[in-house]
Amino acid sequence: MRITAIETLVCHARMRNWVFVKVVTDQPGLIGWGEATLDGLSAKLNGMPGRGLIR
């Protein structure tokens, strides 16, 4: 099993942004989800400002 992608998803939640991380593997159907919220640092966790932002 190898990790093939790590994707971030930033969700706007009024006073802060929630940051979720999706880990994709080379095994069909095997993925993982995590939560990586740090107040005020969501753009840095996401890698690029505005990328993957849901409002």
C-alpha cells in the first residue's frame, strides 16, 4: 500500500475555518480522513490561499 495523494479541504465555519485532510492510497476504496484545524493558519495548512475553500 502506498499513499498516492493528500488533499486538503477547507470549510468556512463563521469564526474559523475547519481543515480536513484526505489521504488516498493505491488500494481501491481505501482512503483516510483527518482533521487539521489550527486557528488562523488554514491557508498555510492548505498550501495555497483560496484553494479548496468551501463557503
